Amino acid sequence: MRRLRQLAERTPAGRERYVDLLRALAITMVVLGHWAVTVIERDDAGQATGHSALGDLRWAYPLTWLAQVMPVFFLVGGYANAASLTRLRARGGDAAGWLVDRSARLVRPTSTLLLVLTAAAAVAWLRGADPTRIREVFWFATIPLWFLVAYLAAVALTPPMYALHRRFGLAVPLGLVVLVGLGDLGRLSGPEGLSYGNYLFGWLAVHQLGFAWHDARAVPPPAGQTAPPQTQTDTTAQTAPPPAETDAAGPSTPDRAGVRRRRLPTSRRAGLVFLAGGLGAVLLLTVLGPWPVAMLKVPGERLDNAAPPSLALLAVAAGQLGVILLLRGPAERLLRRTGPWQLVIGVNLVVLTVFLWHLTAAILLIGFLDAVGTLPTLAVDTAAWWAWRVPWLLLLSAVLVVLVAIFGPVEARSGRHRGRRTNRGTRARATWAVAAYAAVVAALLINSTTPQQAPEPFGTPVPALVAYLAGAGVLRLLRSGWGTRG
């Protein structure tokens, strides 16, 4: 509590606290959503298995328009990445250095999860566990990596995509929406593979809106003056701010005159337009169109709005943006109070750890209850099943708190040491940075696309594990200063 109080006291006046709140709420809703719809059953061999209850809760499909909050995560990520990139460049850093710096907060907690799960899988295999069963458990625990792969790709593409934003503004996300629409047409008329580009185009479209939101907070320089190389944000960044400070600080470089077309409209009127337009579009695309009403994965459905992102999901994202803009004023007033702001800081210190470990918490709890003979297997949407939701969520929360207490410091320390090196690296260092980051992303993608029933003694394919460790190791070496000059 003392550290949180100190971090709250050092928060710069111009910080966009609402961004931190949205990040914390988005991850919290993902965690609670996954836990709430979990159904525990037993397979033919009598082993406990789990799946989503959404297939039996058709009345809840419209609720997923609020529960599907990954667009909020990418919107906030776009703002955060634009803020940290512009600030690092103002201090003399380059894109490769930014990527290496950014990898600390993302890769270290992920490495911890993978190493622990791999070690557990290896022990289970040596003790005679079925490799197929090992893969099933590992696959379930690493479901969050599906979204992390897309976000890591968005981070890597931030420098060129932000350059496109500064040149073409809001035309960039509009163009990406068109590409998503073309992918949807391919999916509806042909094989699903024609829409795989939407995994990138869809999330990048939302990420670009985060850039525009970041620019909306910039203050244009007076007519006839050149933008100064540093702003208030740069000076306050030297006072050891909280780890998430580099994510939600105000813009580091004021906009040039005429840059307004690159900004996200943030007025109350704009919020109403986004909400009405997004809601109208999603109704057309789902109720009258071919897309499912649910924005989350529904067992047995041929089409999935989130994998890959569809036009319907982007319409929901537009509506959510409208809600975000409409609630911005009350939220900012709330966050000026010390208590709520300290809570937001605390969640953001370990937000990725919470996201990565929440399904492992479910596995541990299910395994424990099964071992002691108290695991309930209840029919979905019955009174008993709903009554079990309360103790189920409380027990899962307790397990996750323990996991976060153990592994959360890895993430907190990663954020604390970011942004200290601003020297430009050599070309070789830039090449190594891109190659290492690509190896990490490729390894996580291989793990996510490997079938759930594949026999994997280590839980994940060995080539993916080797590629990930190599990439993460090189990034760690680069963060230590290798390849810099000056």
C-alpha cells in the first residue's frame, strides 16, 4: 500500500488515468467472463473436462457485446504504444530500441508462464501421464496466448503503423476495415483461410484508433512556432513514475498545425455517434446479416466473430468506443480520488500476470476439487449451476491471488526498469531485435495453432519452445545493453 500511495502521489497532472482504468476493467472482465461460462463435465474415461456454456445460453448472446472487451484492450494498447514510442524518440531512441524496451513488460511474464507450464508438463510425462492429456491441459492454460500473439504483432508494427497514422490519419483504420470486409466475404463464400488476414487487420484497425486518441490529447503549438522537442510528460517521466506511466502518459510531441484530421473525436456528441452507428451496424450484420449474435466463441457455431475478427466485431468495437467516450467525464472525476486511483495502479502493476494465469487457476482448482472428490458436474442453466457460480468465482479468485502473489513481481519489476536506455543501437542490434521478437511471436503462434489433441510430452511442440526461448533470450541480452553505442 505504501508503494501504491507513493506512485499515486507521483502521477503527473496530465496523465490519462482513464486509459489505465480501461485496461484494468478489460482484463478483469475477460477473467470473470471465462470463469463464469465454464462448464465442468467428465469424458468417457471419467476425467474432468471443461468447455464454454454459451452454447446453452442463447439468451445471453447480446450480453457478449459488452463482455467481448478485447477491442478495448487493443484501443488502450494503441494509445499506450503511441505515447511510449513518441516519448522514447523525443529522448533520442529509435524504433528497434523501443521494441526491445517494450518486450520487457510483455515477454518476461509470458516466459514465466511457459517455463512453469513446460516444467509441469515434463514432470507429468516422466511420471507416465498421457502426452495427449498433457497437451489438452497445456492448451487450455495457454488460451490467453491467442490474443497475446495478435497484440505482440500490433506492438511490433507500431513504428510503421504510427508513421502511416501521422501521414494519413483516420483513413488508415478505415482502410483496414475494408480489408476485414473483404476477408469476411472470403470466409462466407469460400474456405475460412481466406479470412485469416483479419487476425491482423481487425485488431490493427482498433489499435490505430488508439493512436488517434493519443493525438487528440496533443496541444498544437502556437501559429508560427515549431513544436518543442520535449513536453511536460518528458520531464515528469524522470520522477520514477509507476510502471504503467509510460503507457498512458500524455503525448510527448505536440501536433503540427492542421493535424486535427488525425485525431479521434472525443466529444459527447462523437460518443453518441459511435454508439448509435456501432449498435445499428451490429444489428444489421447479426440479426439481418449472416454473422452470429454472440461475439465470443460458441461451441458448434461455424462462424466466429472473434477468430478472426469480423465486421460485426468491429461494429461492436465502435459501439464500445461510444460508451467509453460517454463515460469518460465521470470516470476521470472518480480517478482524481486517491483510493480508486491506487486500486487502478495496483491492478495495472500485474495486469498481464492476471490475464496469463487466470485459466491456470481454473485448472488447479478443478484438479484439487476432483482429487478430494468434491468437484460438481452440474447441468448448464439450472438453479444448481447458477448457485455454484458464486463459490466458484470466489474460489478461483483466491487461487489467482496466490498465483499473482508468486509471479506478479516478475511483471512489476519488468515495468520498473523500462525506458532507462535511450542510446541508439547499431543496425545489427536492430536486426537482432526484429528477428528475436519475430521468433517469440512465431513460437506463440505455433503453440496456439497446434491441435488440442496433439500428443506433446512438453505440452507445446519442441520447435516452438526452442524458438521462444531463443527469441526471449536474445531480447534479454539486448535489454542488457548489447549492441548500443554511446
